[in-house]
Amino acid sequence: MSQPWSRRFDSPLHPVIDGFNASIGFDLVLLPVDVRGSQAHARMLARQGIITAQEGEQLVQGLAQIQQEYQQGTFPAQGEDVHFAVERRLTELVGAVGKKLHTARSRNDQVATDLRLYLREAIDSVTEQLRQLQRVLWGVAADHVETLIPGYTHLQRAQPVSLAHHLLAYFEMFQRDKMRLGEIRQRVNVSPLGAGALAGTTFPIDREYTAELLGFQGVCANSLDAVSDRDFVVEFLTAASLILVHLSRMSEELILWSSQEFGFIQWQDSCATGSSMMPQKKNPDVPELVRGKTGRVFGHLQAMLVILKGLPLAYNKDLQEDKEIVFDTVKTLQDCLAAMTVVWQEGIVFQEQRLARAVGEDLSNATDVADYLATKGVPFREAYQITGQIVKFCVQSGRLLKDLTLIEWQEFHGDFGADIYQAITPEQGVARRNSLGGTGFDQVRLALARAQAQCG
């Protein structure tokens, strides 16, 4: 068995073309799902009487031995691709009956089946990793409900917020990521097996039976679409890109927070690296790598879109390029999630004294002044303008709002009383923002309870 195609060809491929054409160097990772798909196909052939029950059992057992060889690292990976390598080895193990496995099947529907099985498992794995990261984030947030951190807009200090509230924003991003993956999994989980090369088969196969054996929820309705569809790959790459967007945004904040200019966190030795020249350095390599690897996955998404955009129906060899794209995306995503989970478990320590100083050394409590006047009956827009005058005065005099005397407050408006000093403390300002979804401590505790249920 030197080549997977017919004797219509008189001579073998040129060695350079043979190597260029082959995918065995990277698609061997599909062997476990390829074996499962082939076992389901063999059982269906026997059940339908296309092969005998004995032949079906021989094929199933031979494929089980191949699976064992793969797990032990002894499988002989020879052939153009993983499918041909499995068939070659199966024929060596069970004899001529091995050549019957490909009855009523094409490599076109076979590879589409393998890829869906592989991605289904990858989605389940990534979803669990997201859940684990959420659990770790939840634990850190639960410890810091009343720890305050400056909140930013335009990377300018805006209003202080609960640190737990800040961390739970990422929890929500990852929750959406899980939901997105769940929706994509439904579209991945349909079986193309039995579509043949493009037009179905003349044999009396039972596609619903193989779908049931493989855990698919249904079958692809159109044989042409079944072998050429890679929408599910694009959707997965899109979801993976969004997950990495969220990880990259998180990474950027960790990098900023660990700089001397911010000083909000310290890196633990287990998750930081040093400089080969500057002995004082601790470098945030993990978030920097995550931030960098994000572009790699974006590139895979763009590449897949370009591959698909000009393909006529049905299968085209261009689609072989989807394998390395998918495999690298899955590995990159899993590696980034694993590393970031460790970072949040043991890699950083929040510098609470520095955070407390940060929220007390600026004018980010100015909105609380406007709100204070509004509660006294002053129209908010008027209160806003008065507060702007007060802020201007503080900037010009180099003082903070808390440094003003009561007489100075009352020079701006007569409704200011001694209670203004309590109203503008960072703790009071955060606690009072108790609207649904806000940073008020009561709301944050409610959010933590909801989050705990979501991440199990």
C-alpha cells in the first residue's frame, strides 16, 4: 500500500511533491479521534450487513491496538496523513479485511469528522480552564471586597472602586467566553460522517447510528456542505481570539500595576524572571508573553478566513491548512490560560498600603462632591459646575478636597456642612455606589455570590 489513490497513476509522486503534500508531520495528533471515528464506522458497516459481524469486530479490535500503540509511542507513523497511516497499520494487523474499513467513506468526510471530534474535546477542555481561572479570580476578589483601587477612564484616575469589583469585571468576560464556546460546541457537534467525498454513497449506511456512537447531536444535512464546511473552525478561532483579548487586557493591567510608577502589585519569585544584566529587575514575562501570543491567534483567524473565502464546493486541498491553525490555536490558548491561572494563584501580591495611598491622594472623589450637593437639592448640572470650580481651586493651590476648610467649602456654596468630609472619603464614596451592578460593597458581595454559582 504505497499510496492512497488508485492505479490510475503510473508513477509515484516526486519526493519533493510527496513531502509538500503530506500532513502526517502534524495531523498525527488526530489519531485518537480518527480511531474512534473508524471504530464507529466499522460497527455501522457490520450492523448494516455491508461487512460481516466478524469483520467488523476484527476492525474494531485492530483499531484498539493502534490506539494502544499510539499511547505507548510505538505507532509507526508512515503515510501521507494520519488516516492513511492508520489504514496501513490496520491492514498489517488484521490482513485484507483492513482494506474494507474505507467502504462507504472518503477521507473528505473522515477528516471533517476527526476535526469536529478534536474541537469538541478542545472546547470542553478550554471551558474547564476558564472555569478554573474564574474560581481563582473569585478567591482573590473575595479577599478584597473592601480593598480600594483607583478606577480609570482614558487611563486617567476617575473614581475609586472595590478591587473585588475590578476583578469581577474579568470574571464576567470569561463567563461570556464560556457561553460563546457552549454555543459553538452545538454547531461543532454534528456529524459529517457518511457524506463521502461530496455526494453521499450508494451503500445502505446509517449516518444517525454513527452519529449516536460518536456522541454527535445530529448529522450534517447536505453532503457537499458536510465535507467543505469549516465555519465551526472560524467560530472557534473567533472565540479563542476573544478569550485572548480578555487575557491580554488583564495582562496589560498586571504589567502596569507592577511598574514602579503604579506599585499596586509585587511579583512573587515563582512567576517572575530577572535580567541577565540588571540585578534589581523583576520582569512580568508571563503577561508579556500572553499579550504577544494574542497576535499569533489573531493571525490564525485571518489566515482561516482567507483560506475559505475563494473555495468552490466541495473539498479542496487548501483545507489541509486548517489543521496546523487549529492545533496551534488550541495549544496557545491552553498554555496562556494555564499560565495566567498560576499567576493569580501564587504569582502576585497586592500592595494594600500603596493602594490606600493611591485612592487618597487625588481628586477622584470630585463626583462625590457633586452628588453631595445634589442630595441637598442643588440641580446636578449646577452642582457639577460648582464642583469644577472647587477642583480648579484645589489644583491651583496644590491641595486635595479633604484639605479644604469648612469656611472654604461654604464660600463655594452655602449647603456644604461638616458632613462633607465623611462624604468624600474613598470608603464612603465606594460604599454609596450601591446601584445594581455597581461597586458598592453590598453589590459586590451579591456579585460574588452569583459568580460563585457560575464557576461552581
